[in-house]
Amino acid sequence: MKCVYCGFLESKVIDSRQNEDGTSIRRRRECLECHKRFTTYETIDNVPILVVKKDGSRQMFDPNKLKIGILKACEKRPIPVATIDKLVDSIQRQLLNSLDQEISSRQIGELVMEGLKDIDQVAYVRYASVHRQFRDINTLLNEIEGLVKLKKEQDEK
């Protein structure tokens, strides 16, 4: 690692620590030439994920946009923000693990709905109504009937 003070290319690691969320490692280093200390951070280099929108355009995946959409669906519902954060992290992890560099907005929406179905059914219906673009009340009723049927099956187990 190049010293920030003198430019010498060799240093030794004095101390290494993970940050709180485990996403990076902080290393204290000492230059072997000038003996000054400096800090470096080691993080995982994630492959950028492009979201393919319905119109065919592409944009970088942004977990904050995902969270905002979920928050809108969960508005005025008794859902802790920590639960929403876990869902966003879970979806982001699934996307990174898929190793696909491009993913459709439809696939992301399906992952959100799958997660919301277990968290809050009202938030699920709100999100589904936007994501699936319900055209009429019958489509909405069909979705709700599917939820009721699933709930009954889960209660019987």
C-alpha cells in the first residue's frame, strides 16, 4: 500500500478491525520508510446491477429507491423501519448472489411482493396494485382472494 505521506510502496498492518455492519475492514498501517501511520479501508467490490425498466431503459440499482417504494406501501401500517431495512437488505443480497448484471424491474417487484406478503398483507396489496397495475376492481379482488386462500392454508398447517 502506497504511503500517503512519502509515497513509499511498502507498509505494515498494525491493527485491523471490522466496522459495525461487517461490510468493510479498517486497517491501521505504518510506512516502512517514514514510519508515519495512516488508515485504509478494505471493502468488497460489488458488481454494479442494472435495472431494466418496462420501457427498456436501464439504470443503476439503488437500494434507497427500493426502500422508498416499500415505505410508501407500508405507510400508516405498524411495521418497524428495521423490518423494512431487513427486507431491502435481503432483496439486495438476492440480486448480488444471482450474479446477473441486469435484472428487470418486474423481477425486483416480485421479490418485494414476496417479502411483503409475509410482513403485512395490506402493504402487499398496496404494492401489488402499483406493481401489477391493476386495471379494475376484479383484478384487485382476485389478488385479495389469493391472499385469503394462502392465509387459510398457512393457518391449517
